[in-house]
Amino acid sequence: MSAPTATRTAAGDTASGTRRSARSAGRWQLPAAVALLITASVCALSLGTPYVPLHQVPGALLHADSTLAGIVVTELRVPRLVLALIAGACLGAAGLVLQEALRNPLAVPEMLGVSSGAALGVAAPLVLSVSLPAAVQPLLAIGGAALGGGLTLLAAGLGRSPSAVLLTGAAVAAALQAALLVLMVMADQLDLQLIYRYLLGSLSARTWEDVTGLWPWLLVAVPALVLCAPVLSVLRLGDEDAAALGVRAQRARFAALAIAVVLIAPVTAVCGPVAWVGFLAPHLARWFNPAADAVRWLPWSAVWGAVVVAVADVPARLALAPVETPVGAWTALLGVPAGVALLRSGNRRPAARRRAAGSDAVGPAPQGVEADPSEKEVR
């Protein structure tokens, strides 16, 4: 067998192996998500004080007013689980929107001033002893998130450069976090404990009232997400190619940020900034289906965001019982290394596909003619 033929055969084997690996990972996506979600739900409803055996959970749900276990399950654990799923889904979808709009896998709410701005909008009235109804908190969070995101885009030159947006967002987020530290210095001891737990992201003592407060915002955000997903796929091509296809990249980037704000701010108002869910969930969706586009990744990012928060809330509630730890601490502790590992793995897959395609397409250089350096690198 000649050298070119052997090279093409090896390249074909590599490409087919990569495709088989991607299809295998895609087949496992639904079973993995369902298994993790069921396990987290069972633990959330059954474990804790009081302990409710698994076979008693259906009875506790049906007889909520007649037993202590029924009251605990239906009034405390079920709304907490539902809120974890909704919050995770919103953060996962917002993370994908930001990453696709800015064409950067590191673009997350925590690095664009969105989460910090929302937290500042909610924490400021508490420290300043301004009495406001609970229904106003999502509006304050949206205002703060819009302020942080707007400052990021304005400082980055109205979003002309995705990389400039990300770097400027990190600076804006740092400035907003400094403002939060100033508020914490001004707060008394009781308010300081509340703010500290809130800033780490917590689902403690959440009720059905907190869950129902999110539905109006979801009714606005979900249709916007459906309309936004095809545009995100176009933005991946770059601003010039997007303009050639009739998409104004600058306006589309502003719209994507607005959708991310509507997704993130109400969740932050209720739970606080649950960290790095928007980073991990999109990378999980891409890892299981690397050949897809934003339209297919978006629902799976929401699913994996819900799974991540639901799973992280189990050790947050039980690891140091009877003391609860913030769920945001666990999502950051587990999500950052897992997301980095998925990012590195995802970067290797496209490189392997490009090398396989290039080796198959590029033939040997004629005798006496030096091969192009890029072709040498491909081979």
C-alpha cells in the first residue's frame, strides 16, 4: 500500500471513529439527563429532616394537609425542586445565547456584568432599608442586569467586537462586585448574613409564591428564545457573513443580551446569582451533540441547566446538615472543572475532523515541488 493511500485510509478511520464517538455520545444524552434528573428528584423529595421513605412520597403528595411529611414535601421540597429546575433551565439557555451571540465559549453571565448587576439591584434596597413589595424585586433585578449588560456593550464599542465585549464585561462585573462589597460594609450583621447567602445563590426557604412569580417572565422569554435561536446560528458565521445574509450583527447582539437579561434577572431576584450554570450547561449540550447548531443546542442547554442545579441542590441541602450551604457554591465547585474538561474535549473533536478531512483532500506534492506549509501541518 502506497503512502498516500495509507494516509487517506488512516484519515478515513479517524473521521469515522470521530463520527461514531459523536453518535454514541448523542445516544446517551437523553438517558443520562433523565437518570440524573430522576435521581436528584427522588433525593430532593425523600432525604432530609424529616426523612420520607420513597414509597411514602406519593402518599405525601396526595395527603398534603393531613401529615407532617405531606406538608414538608408539598410546601417546601416540591417548590424548591421546581424552582431549581426553572432556574437551571433559564441560566442554561441564557448561557448558550450569550456564548453563541458573542462567538465565545467563555461568555457567561458572571463575566458580562449581568448577574452582578441583577444582584446589586436586589441587594441595594435591603442594605439601604428601603421597604419594597416582593413583586418589585424582579424589576430591580432586571434593571440592574440591564445596567450591567448595557455598560458592557457601551464600553466595548456597542458590541462591534465579541472579544472586546467579553473583556470589557469582566471589568464591568468586577466594578459591580466592588459596589456590592461597599454595600456589605454598610450593612449590619443580620443584613450581612442575608446578603452573603444571597450572593452565593441559595434555594433555602423558597415557596410556591417564589415559583409563581417567575411565570410572567417565562411567558415573555420563551417565545423570544424560539425566535432568537435561528439568528444565533447565523451569528456564528461572523459579522460580515451575517450581514450578507441580512442579519445586523450589532442589533442581534443587543437583542440576545436583552433575552439573556429577561432569563437571568428574575431568577437572580429569587435565588441569587447561581454561578457557572450558564457555562457548564451549553458545553454539556455541545459535548453530547457536537455536530448540531444553536437551534438544537438551546433546548438541551436548558435541560442540562435544570439537571445541574437540581443535582447540586442535593449536597447543598444535605452535605452539612442541619446547616444548609448555598447551591451556588456547589455549582461553581463542580461546574468550573467539569466545564473546562468539556471545553478541552470539545476543542479536540473539531480539530480531529479537520485533520481527517484535510488529509483526505490533500494529496502528495509532486516530485521536485515543495508542499505548502499548511498542507504539511495538516498531514
